[in-house]
Amino acid sequence: MKKFSRKIAAAAALAITVSSCMTGCFNNTGSGSGSGSSGGNSETVLRVGYTQEPSSFDPADFTIVAATLTGYDCYDTLLNFSHDGTTVEPALAESWEQVDDTTYTYKIRQGVKFSDGNEMTMDDVLYSLNRVTEDNYYMSYLFANVDSFEADNDTWTLTVHLKQPDSSWQYVPATSACTIVEKSVTEEQGDKYGTADGKTVGTGPYRLSSWSSGSEIVLEKNENWWGDPDTLDIDKVEYYVIEDESALALAAKGGQIDFVEGMSNSVMSVYQSCQNFNILSCEGTTSNYIAFNTASKPFDDEWARKAVAYCIDRSQITTTIGGDYAKQSAVVPMSESMMYMDKDKWDSTIAESDVYTQDYDKVKECLAKSKYPDGFEFDFYTTSQTQKQAELLKSMVDASGSITMNLVEVPDSDIFSYMFGYKTKDNGERYYNAVGTYMMSDFLDPMGMLKTLYAGSNACEGGTNETLWTSTEADGLLDKAAQTTDDAEKMGYYTDAYKIFADECPYLGLYTSSDVYAVSDKFTYDPSPMFWYNFSYADVHVAK
């Protein structure tokens, strides 16, 4: 059985008490704007705290937010998203052109150097893109419609040939699937590449300076950055892994952390009480949901799925778990930020389709129509980070009197292996009956969430359709939406598909959450809705 990744392993446990966190875990020398460094020169250090560390600095393993806060800045992609996330802008590709419905060309920037001083070549670009099609590359689903890549060394032109027209391809070069690595180093390092014991080499504004697994990661300015390192306000980023979020919040309150992303509702009040911090938020694309495994009992029965859906009070989940920076989701997981095309039509479609509110009489009606009129029990997979939400969901389901929800906690580092089918039973079936998790869209176009979660082509090992649900009719609608550039026509396909998704209920949306940051008033930062790909310490500035 194939592993999820050659390098993903459980992060080392970090036992930190609140007192030691506040007094012994941080080196305050040289921290903050303009404070002294060992050479007598002043440097600006940003201290970032998070409850996880990245699995690796290899773009193939960029699966969690911890990678966004550390590894992304060591690399560049072909393009970048605009700040509002609706368009793309030059990066390693200085210009581009859609030649016809299935052909795109990208003019690659010359003179770019990797952090080790070697110049980037077209061979590096071609190698990086072809590498994505390997089985162990998480983002390979974004290349499902790619027929081939061609590189012209003389003109520094990359040509992408698609199998069929795909209007969402325009955004893909700005995602981590199009991260450029140095071929010689990546091949020489093999499985060690991007690990704490191996090398990490990229073209981004920062470079990995040191990594003490389980405790601290240090990034420093990449003096070879093509974008001009002198424009960067932040000289050094010190990233601290503090698994206990209460300890992390108290470290921020004590002035030992400058920047935190993604605080949960349970510790939000601590950050709000910090006198020298600003709480920033931006509605992004994060949707929290339940995924039902439709390939095995009991959720191969749509009425069993609907019975569970009617057990859930999504309003209470939103308030209790999501907090002030969350909105109750519709049954189909998708944030309002993605509904910029004809918002009125989206609203009417959702109002018509969003029928699942807590109603135990409806639970009985659904069970009577199912294969399990007397009820059933099922295993719900969760992690330590989602345990409180899982316990609240369990209380709602068990209160039905007919359905029992068994909680199965797995390590945070393993959850993707289960969700994407890399860890399965001997017969190939997935372990979970249902799983509680979240997804960030790869772009603001609704296709970024609808195709990712619902397309039959993603219901496979390594695919992002955790439910394994398929519908020929819905797939056809998504294909038509991808092949048209007419927004009105596209909206028709999207909303027709949406109605099918809501009725079949392979997923149950719980809430959408904004991206939230606690930032020391020494610094300023303007959040983007495309945090997952757009975040960069190059955009963090010293407050005037």
C-alpha cells in the first residue's frame, strides 16, 4: 500500500508549560524592530507562533497552514494571485498568453537565482512541473487536465497543452503546484530534501536558516532574491512551535510572540486582551464540514446521510466552535467570498437547497426510508485540533436515540493519509465512516471548491473527494462550467450542480471561517482572501 508521502511523519511532541513558555523558550535578543544583533548591526526579527510545524519544506508536502507560514516564502511560483484573489500577476513568469482554448504560453524571467546562488534554468522549471505528476505530490490533482509541458531554452518560453478547455487553469500557475525547485539539489537530496536534516533551496524572498524539529524554525532574507531583498522590512523570521494553544496565547500576551494566525475561539479572548496587539481578519475560502464515506455502510445510503444531517444544529456549532469570525455554512461547503459571480442567484439557490436544520422528527423519517430503520452507529474520525467540535457533534447525533457516533482520534499528521485514501484497510476500503475537517479553495472561482470536493475524478487514492461520491450528471455540469468563459452560462451550470450536491448530501457544511491574525502593533499586515497561497513575510512591514 502506497504511503501518503515519503517524508511526512508525526511532528515531535513538545511539552511546554505556560511558565516555561513565558520564560525560557525564546531568545529575546535581537527581536523586534531595529533591535541589536550580534554584529552590532540592527535587524528586524518577527517572532511567529503556531501549534504545528510543517511536515517538510518540500512543496510536495505543502498540506497544512504551517507550511504556508514557513515554507512558501522560500519559493516562488510561476504567477502570484492579486491581493483580492480574483486575478493573477507576474512572478517567475513575467508575462503569459492564452494562445487558444487549450494552449497557454509563459515567458519565464531570466537571471533568477536560487538561494544557493545558482541560476534558475528552463530545465529547473520543466522538472518542477513534471514532478507534480508523481504520485506523492499532494497538488497533482490540479494538473489532471494537463496533456504536456514544453520548454524552449532559447526563448525562455514554457508552453502548457491542456487535454480540454478549462477556464480555471488561469489560476493554477499561482498555486503551490507551480512552485519551482532546483533540479540538481532536489534529485541529489532524494527523501532528505526539505526535511530538518536536508537541504531546502528556492528562489523566494527568504531562505531556511535553521530548523530544530519540534521547537524552532528560522528564516532569513535571501540575499539572492530576484525581487530585491533590500525592499524587505523583515530581516529574520523566528517560528516557534507551541502545541498548546493556550500557552501560545499567553506567550503572545507576554510579548514573546509578534504574529499568530488561525486562533481558535477558545483562546480568542486572550488575544483580544493583549494591549499591544491588533486582531486582523479577512474572509477567505476556508470551509469546515463533515464528509460522509459513501463507498461503505452506512453512508452508501443517502437517507442515512440525511438522517445525520438533521441531527446537527449548525448554528450552535458555528457559535460555539467557530466563534465571532465564523459564519454558518450552507450544506454545500463554500464561503461567501467565492460567490462574487451573481450573488443574488447564489442566495436564491442556497435558500432553495439548504433544508437541513436540526429536527429529530425528520431524522426518524429519513431512517424509515433508509436501509437502517432501527438506526445505526458509525465511526467519526477526528484529531486533537477538532476534538471539541467532534464531541459537540456526537452529543447532537447521540441525542437522536437511534444513531450512535463513535469518535476515533488520529494524530494530526495522519489525518490526510486517511482522508485521501493512502491509509486503507486490507480490502482497500477507507477506515472512516465520516470525518470532520476543513478545506481551503485553491482559488476564488467556485470551481476551486466544487470540483475539488465533488468531482468523480477526485474520488480516488490521493484525490480530494473524501466522500468517494460520484454523479455523472454533476460531473457533466462541472465540465461544462470549466469549458465556458461566459459567467452567466457558468453560473447556470454551477447552481444546477449545487442543487444535486445539496440533495445527495455527501458533505454537510458546518461553518466558514475567516482568516484571523493577532499582530503586534510593531508591525502591519494587510490580509488577503487567498492566504493559503498569497501569504508572505514580504508583506509584513514595520509600523511607522
